[in-house]
Amino acid sequence: MDDLLKLTNALAQITRPNPSRDWLIIAALSFLLFVGGAGVGAQLFLSIQTGSLVSGSTNAPKPTIPVTQESIRVVLEAYQGRAAAYVSKSFVVYDLTDPQRRR
């Protein structure tokens, strides 16, 4: 019962200003935040330096892109058609009032 009274008295004292106690609490919380931030910063620094946080696999397989003679021919024909249209300045122009109609 005596411990319960001490606890309730201590909790009741929290609402009363006590500058030394209040500054001690602020200093302790600031120290804990500083230590936590420094720890996280050190962990990130060491992880980046050792490559455990940011690293790529050196033996990652490169995907092969299948290219055939036919696909190269289709691309070249499309490019030559666009190049000819550019040289002759025959661009497809859409009417802004009616996008379905071309000029």
C-alpha cells in the first residue's frame, strides 16, 4: 500500500513545475534521439560502404532480345517511309476541331 501511495504522489507531482526535473527529462530525451540518429546514420554509412545495403548482382543474366531479319527489314522500311515523308514535308496534320479528319 505504501508503494501505491508513493506512485500516486509521484504521478501527482508531474503536473507541478520542477525546472531541474523538466530540464533533465528534456536532456535525456534529446540524448536518446541523438544516440538513435547517430546509430541509424552509422548503420546506413557502414551498409553503403560495405555494399550490403546498395549493391547489384554482378552475375545477373542479361535478357536476350530476339532480332530477326524480318523485324529489321520492317523497321528499316518504316524509317525510310518516315524519312521520305520528312524530306517531302508531307506530314500528317490533324484538325483540332475534328480530330477524325486529316489534312
